[in-house]
Amino acid sequence: MTPAARIAAAIGLLDAWLAGAPIERLLTTWGRQNRYAGAKDRAAIRDLVFDALRCRRSFAALGGSDTGRGLMLGLLRADGIAPGTLFTGEGHAPSPLTAAEQAVSPADLPQEIACDCPDALAAVLRDSLGADFLPVMQALRHRAPVFLRANLRRTTRDKAAAALAAEGIETRPHPLSPTALEVTANARRVQQSRAWREGLVELQDAASQAVADLMPVPEGGRVLDFCAGGGGKTLALAGRVSARFFAHDAAPERMSDLPARSGRAGVEVTVLRPDDLGGAGLFDLVLCDVPCTGSGAWRRSPEAKWRTGPDDLARLLTVQAGILDRAVPLVAPGGALGYATCSLIEAENRAQVASFRMRHPCWVRMADRRLTPLDGGDGLYAAVMYRT
């Protein structure tokens, strides 16, 4: 496909997304329906679409409209490319620019548009981030780094890096976690590599690894990942120490890949369905990695940036509080309760922990950590609490 044809494909996908369809489903369907497009074409179109989603407000302003066409015009202008060189109408290229599109010449953009902050959550983000608001929002406009977690059950970080380098995948250690490797070249080869197949490494953001590092895991203890999802933090915890690991999720289908992943990692994880919790006993650590706005990970999942509003935040705060309350009776005497989000919003983080402690005054916060993209990984928050 020509660069212009890729732009045209991205326009169609963005228009469908603006009409309400999930972007991942759209990309999957497009790939199946357009078999002529090679892997490089699909990757390039995906990059165009995700770049436009991360920078929707500024690209729409630069392009003259909040449409697929306007977003692609804005992307080209932001990159210093004259849109007329690709919008030619020749072959599979988008149609030539109209007079109105040629006339778009936006002046300096207002700050919240220039940094692509969603208007619906701008106030709470400003309050939560303070002086970091602008640099964090600017960081969320760009692609996230690719991080790997070295599986210490099978190797060391240095040996994992050497194994990857032997396959042409370049990495460097990252300071957020002693297991973190940042991929600096050939990231798309990782999941076809021998190091991946043999469980030496797992894709995981460095900040997520730091959250797992904060959690106290006693040797030989019992650990429950209460909101496990795909099981990334379960495996990160299991990579550190020998213990008994359990994973639960209110939607068990989210854990469907966990048996294969844990097998590749060389660890045993017992999957607990909701009906299994009553007879599962007590745990030395219960980690609640709760559903949240995902604002700290918007550069990875940018459509959530534009589809999350105050009503969603209010609903999520209620869900988070309910999960913490349900986790309390699962913690063994002397055990710890972990809380984590991938959110930048204070109401979901320290304020949620403070609210929990008001409802349960016998619990104290012993440690917590707040990370933003300025630290290198995603924006996350984690706290560890003990019963007095």
C-alpha cells in the first residue's frame, strides 16, 4: 500500500470509531477483510490510528474537523507534511483538499487542546497532577515505551537481555524495577522470539512491575490477585518468590490466557472463579488491582481518554470501594491488603484509600507509591495496608 492509501484506510477506521465502534474490533475486522494488506501495512495503519486517538483534540483543530479526514490532515500538519502531497485523489489516495480545508490555519491552540486533555476530566486532572499537569498530558500524547519483565524464575535480567540481543532485540535496564527491560529496537519481534517462547520475559509496563515490587509476598505464603484480569501482576509476584498463587476475577473470561502464560513462565497459579472464593481460605496478601479510568495508561489505550467522563468516574469509585470491602475478610491475620490503579486521578488513589480507612479504621496504610509517565512508565498508584 502507498502512504496515501494507508491514510485513506485510517480515515475510514477513525470515522467508524467516532461513530461508536471499538477500535480494536475495527482494526481486526479491517485486517480480515483486506487480506492484500501486508503486516507492515497493518502496523502502519494501526500506528496512524492510535497516533490520531492520542492527539484527537489538537489534530482535529489542525485539520479543521473532528472527523477521520480532519484527524489525518491534522496529523500531517503536526508532522510538518503538506497534506496536498498525499490528498491527491489518485489511485487509493484521499480526495484532494477542499478550499475550506486549504484555508485552515489555526493560531496557537489553547493549552488543553494543544496537550490533548479530554475536556470532561480536565478539572480533576489539573487538581490531581498540580504542577505536573502539562508535562504529563504532553507525555500521554506519545507512544508508550515497550517494556519487558525478566522472569526471575527462569533467568536474570542480564541473561534475558543477552538472549534477546542474540535475536536482534535490543534492550536496556530501566530503574523503575530490578526486573524491567525497555526495548529500544525491534519490539515487534519479541513475541516471536525464543526468549519469549521459553518464558524468560513477559510484556509488562515498568510501572506495573514497580507496583508488584511494592507488594509484600511472604515465602511459602498464600497470595490472591483479586482482580487478576490477564494475570500480569500475578505472574510478576510469582516471579519474585516461591509461594502459592491464586487468581480471581469477577469476569472469569478475562483470565482465559492465564494458564498458558503461567505455564510458559514456569509457575503454578490456581484460578478461582467467583463461586470458589468461599472455600478458598485466607491469604497472606490480597491484591486489588481495581477497575479504574485508566488515565495513567491512556497512551496505550487512547480511546478511553475520550470515552470516560465524570459519570464513569463516579461509578468506578463505587466499584473500587466495594472491591476493597469484599477483600477485607479474605486477608489472614497478619496479612496485607494491596490496592492498585492505573489512574492519575487522586479520587481513585490516595483519596480512595483514605475513604477505605474511614470505613475500616483498624487498617493502616504502611506504604504507597504514585508514578506518572514522567517516571518513564505508565501512571499508577499502589498502597499496602495492614490490620492493626
